[in-house]
Amino acid sequence: MSKTIRLLGVLFIIQLIVVAALLLQKNEPRDKASEQVLLPLVQSKQNQIDKIVISGESKTLTLTRPGAEWILPDYYDFPVAENQVSTLIQKLADFKEGWPVATTAAAAKRFKVSDDDFERKLELYQGETLLETLYVGSSPGFRKVHVRKPDDSNIYDVTFSAFDASIKIADWRDTSLLRLEEKGISNISTPGFSLAKEGDVFVLDGLAEGETIAQTTVADYVQNLAALNTVTVLGKEASATFNQEDPLLLLTVENKVESQSATLEYRLSRSSEGQFILKRSDLPFYFTLHDVVAKSLIVSDKKYFLIPPEEETAEKRPIEEIPAEVVETPAEVEMPAEVIETPAEVEMPAEVIRSTR
């Protein structure tokens, strides 16, 4: 009996050892898998990637880096917003495999990461060499998506969004290309006026005696000029319909960035279709501007920046000079008798009088 008990005890211990070994063996790959990078070539060659092709919704968007900056080659080689591509590459490089949420072809279809059905397909190149391809699919939760590599049946969920890989040009182009730093603007001139910066304020050239500059108006004008945003890019080729030979505004700006000074010419016209077209001398592109923005820049006379004489006179005029008819007190108004007469005596009911005695 005692031998049987001892044998059962040994068998129980052996079972515990086997179970523990299996658990350790199961957990070990999980730890290693959680440390494995999903896109190793993206991580190791972040700085060498010079082309990204994003496909989805029957559209394709291409980003390339022929030099130091990323551009949109299918959109007049227009610059991409600063750091936007590097942010995308860094997110892809940080993806870890972890444990797959599914591995079957049916699941790939269901999670929209199959070869022919996906939300986004990302292809990353170094030169003509395809480094990595990734399918981005449905979202299991906030800022989460399913992803799969074409040569792997494993489907993972990662922190990402299809919006991070947009196929819309408007989400990538640099809308700040026309902006300037206000502090770098030292001179603004047209055939009708010239503003030169002296210290922290602008002075108006040719100011006559008695004329006063409206600094608030000047500050607003400089701010509008410095904060221009690109709306639509019409390309690099001029068109007769742009009417650039007959501009509504021809503006010259002296601008200094760090130690570099530049003279920029702004030519603003109205096209045959009624759009406001802007061309700046340092950029090869033709832009459209919103009507309100364009009209805020079209100034042809220095009088726009002056305080109107009547306002200036009213501000400086002493009180004793104001005409008497403006400051006289109102005449006494005779009130109608029926309004000011005292109320007639009211006869109170007898029962009220008795109750007060």
C-alpha cells in the first residue's frame, strides 16, 4: 500500500514538472515574438527610404524624395508638409509582431488585409528596390488596425490608422509654403505705397505734414501677407487665362531669414474664370487664393494706411471747442397735467375702516 502511494506521489510530481515545462516552453516564444519587429527593413533603413506608394479605394498616391525634401511627383512636384513622411516611417518602424489575432485566408478577407481586398497597401522603396509591403485593414478599436505582410499569413493588430496613410493629396501637401515670419519682413512696396520697418514698427514713405499712419491697419496688412496659405495649386505653367500680365497687385517684399535676405515679388491677378491667381518669384507654382484673403492684400494707395483726417481731428479736439449745440443740456420738458396730477382721494370701504380701529 505504501509503495503504491509513493509511486502515485512520484507520478504526480512528474506531471507537475511536465506541465511546468510546457508552460515555460509556451511562454518563451511569446516573449521573443513580442520583441520582434514587424518591418525590419523599414526600421534598419529609415533614412534610405526614398519612395512610398500608398494604394486604396481604387486610388494610388506616391511620395518621393529625390533630394533632401519629400515631394508629390504626381502633383507638380509640390513639397510635402514637413516631418509628415518621417512620422509615418517611424510609426511603421515601431510595429511589433506580438501574437497574431488570426492566420487564415478567410480571416484575411474578413479583416480586409488580403492581397486583393484592403483598406491601404503600403510599399516602401529604396531606389528601385522594394523593401517592405504592408496591408492595412479594418479597425478593431480606437487607433487600432489589422495588418498583414504579403508573405505571411499572420494577422496582427497595431496602433495605427488608415488616416495616417491618406490617399488624398490635400492631406500631404505643404499648406505653409507661402508663409513668412513677420519679424523677417523689413520692407513692403508697390507703385502706390512703401512701408519700411524701423525698430518694431513700419513707417510710410512720403508721409505729408498732418498725415498720421494707422499702425493697427499696417499690422493687420503685414499679418495677412505673412500668414498666406496655399489653397489650390494650378501647376507651374502660365496660362493666358491667369491674366498675370495685367496684375491687380504687384508687391515687393524684403524678407530676411536668419542671415539670408531675399527680395520676393508677389503678382496677384484675376483669371478669366474669376479666380484670384498668385505667383511668387521664388516659387515655380501658381496658386489660387480665397477672395477675402486676396482682397485684403489689394491696396493701391498709401491713404489706406492713414488715419482719416476727421477721426484725427475728433481725437485731438478739446472739449471747449465742441459746438454748444452738441453739448447743450436738453430743454425742460413740460409734462402733461394728467401725468403729473396727484391721485384723487380714494374712499375706503367701511368694513376696512372698522377693522383698523
